[in-house]
Amino acid sequence: MIYEQTKDLLSKIKKLRTADVDKIAYQYLEDEVDVSALYPHIKESGAIHRIYFVVSLQSIKTLEYQLQFIEDHFSDLNDWWHVDLFPQLLRKGPKFDFVYQKAKKYCKSPLLFARRWGYVIFLTGWQKDPSNTKKILSLFHDDDEYYVQMGEAWLLADLTIYNPEECLEYIASKPLKYNIIGKAIQKICDSFRIPDDVKNKVKELRKLYK
């Protein structure tokens, strides 16, 4: 029944936008709808995929069980936006060490998007605390997959907003191949939240990789 109802709702939206999909998801949450019957159909539609994960994760009350739910669905993550949805849905709280230990395992997963999640997971607020920077940076490693590289670059650029000194030192130490560092430098230079003096310093560091 829920599958037919969801298809009907989606079919009535002439120009489907993410906001429209989320409106359906949050109405299901308000009505306490069980969306488990949508699971067999998540590959049919990106909208159904999003609704299933938004409602399911928002219905889970603890971070621990949210992460377990994501782990149980690693094989269903087949695109970058499947992963990048999650940070906004996670329960916030002072559980950095718990998340760090989880991320250590995710970053070594044979599954591409599980590895991306190992980096993107920190973009929930844990990257804002400078005392976390060194530990997070210790997880970075060379990866041949583009979407993992982009996850690393995104996180490194975001860390630079909150702890530029440590991140510049990290980049200067040449810990990774340029296919990741170069992407991070570009994101740093494109950021409106990073001052020009930091951008100029990171541009100079490009020379170390040439």
C-alpha cells in the first residue's frame, strides 16, 4: 500500500525537486508511517531511495543505531548523493571517539561508497572542533576511486576552515598523491569561508607536488 501511495504522490508532482521529495518524507515521519515496504523498490527511483532513507534514519533515536542501519545498507549505496544525504540526518552529540572508530573501519571497506562515507561522516559538525583535526587526518589514504578522492578533498577543505594551520602542515608533508591533494586545494581556493591568506599559502604548496 505504501509503495502505491508513494508512486501516486510522486506522479502528481510535475517537476520533481528534492524539496518535494523531502516534503513527502517528513509527512510520513509526522504520520509515523512504516516505510519498510519501500525497500524492495529503492532501485526503481531516486526519490523512493531518498524517502526510504530519510524516514528510516529520522525514525531512529540514537546515533549508534543510525550507523548500524547505514552499515546494514552499505550494498544499497551506489551513488555519491546516497552517501551525502546522511550527515544531515545523523543524531548530533559529543560522540567523536565512537564515530572515529567507526570511520576507521569504513575507510578500509572494499565498498566504494562505504569508504566515501568514512570521510563524509565527519561533516556533521565533528570537523569544526580543531582538537579532532589530527585524528581525522590520520584516516586519509590514497584511493583510486574518484568518489572517494572527492570525499577526502571535501573533508580536507572543510577541516581547513576550522584549523588552517594544521591542515596546511598536513598538505606540506605530502601525505597523499596529488590526485587527492589537488582536488582539496581547488576546493579550499573556491571556498568563501577560507581567507585569502590561507588560500595563497595553499596555492604555494602546489609547487611541492610538481
